[in-house]
Amino acid sequence: MLDLRKLRYFLTVAEELHFGRAAIRLHLAQPPLTRQISALETELGFKLFDRTSRTVTLTAQGRSFLPYARGVLEQVELAQVIAGKLAAGTAGQLALGYVSSIALSDLFSQAIQAFALRFPDVQLTLVECASGSLGAQVADGRLDIGLSRLLPQSDEVQVLSLGEERLVAAVSSGSPLASQPSVNLAQLSAYPLILFPADYGSGLNQSIEQLYRHHGQPMRPGPTGRQITSIIALVAAGQGVALVPACTQSLMNKGVTYRPLVEGDACAKLLALTRTETKSVLVDAFLAVIAQTLHTR
């Protein structure tokens, strides 16, 4: 294996084309430098320099070898920098899970952008999940952080509340409800309600069901969709109504009209999930970015 020190000596002599000046740069006496270069030439099996009493020039083989030697040393320096960042917690990998409706929020995009700018050496992996499986994936380490609307049923997961988001009614643009400035649950209960499937473990479903119960309104079951985009498509197709987070209004489907709800408690939770026992500098850093993003909104 090539000696990195000898490669540094070779690179310095190649830059200076003078053994004396190279020795000064390397804080080394000239005879030991000459011996090290000779040893490297023996190891490589070819001459690196043509030397006379007045000049030092690279041989053809030396010129060809130079960019490879420089590349090796640059990669070593980069590895040392990355190692330092890993030790300081400013580089590495972070797996972020999220439910589909949260991906539409400004908070989500702004936090990711701010984190990427602050930690450019962190590889951020985004994983869309159902709320029901998000907590389990955080607990077993498949995800470092989960952004959910459902409280996990595990002591191994720590929950940080990021506040609540208002719910709005998504109705077909051809519905009489679309012409009203706002709607209430009593009006919506006359229409099939489009939700996530029952086996999906949706935090949004849970919030909606609690809301209907609290106000004593019946829920008329409608079709289901596994993504927020699917639910909005069903509304556009006239298959029912949906209650969705306000950020969903960014999905501008021409067949859907969004209307505010009269009920002031029509909200969905926004939660950050992390492992209770295991924390990392990167997890804490991302949570700090989210907190700062919330503060500046």
C-alpha cells in the first residue's frame, strides 16, 4: 500500500520542481526528502523526476501519476473533514417519516429547507408512512423522527407537540355547500364522509371522529383513500365530503371547493416523534429547526 506521507512529499516536489524549496515547505532536511522520493520511485517501479544539477522536471510517468496522487490526498483530506463533522454531529444520515397530509404544509417544506442549508453534509431520507405504523418505525430505529397526527401507543417513543392545524371542509364544486361562505358539521353529516381506511391507523381519522362525537353529529360512511390526494380526487368525483388540514388547500383540484368550518375546535394534531432512549445530535438539530420555523411563522 502506498505511503500517504511519500505521496505528500511527491506532490510538494512536483509543485515546487525544486527539492530545496520543497524541503523547506515540508519542514524537512533535503537529504531525507530525496531518499523518500527515491524509495517511492522504487516502490512504483518508475522514475518520477528527471534531475540535473540545475533543474528538476517530471517524467512522463510522473506527469501521468500526479493527478492520481493529488486525488488520493484530496480524498483523505475530505475523509478527515467528514470524520470531524460526524464526530461533531453535523454530518451523517437522518431518516424522517411523515404522513401524507403533513407533506403539504409550509412547516414541512420550510423546516427541510432550513435544515438542508444548515447541515449540507447530512443525507436526509424522507419516508411517507401511515400514522399507525409511524410510531413503531421510530421505536425500532427504522426512522429517526416521525411527523404524525396520531399519539403512539409505546413508551419507547417520545412525543413533542408542534401545535394544531385547522381543518377545512373539502366539498364538490357542484355541491350546494360550495356556494356557502362556511359550513358546519350538521350540514356535512348529510353527505358521505371520505376518510382514510380504518386499518390505516390515521391520526386525522381519529381527530375527525372525536369532533363528530363531541358535537353529536352522525358520520355517514363514504369511500376511503390511502393518501390525501386520493381523498381529494374522490371529493372532486362527487363521492362525498372530507375534512382535511388547511394546508390541503394547496391541492387546487378544479372539482373541489374548500370551505372553513364553523366549529372552532375543528383541528388536527401535529406531533414530532422520537425514540425515548436514543437521541442524536442530528435529531436534536432537526427538532430545533422545526421549533425555530414555528416561531418565525
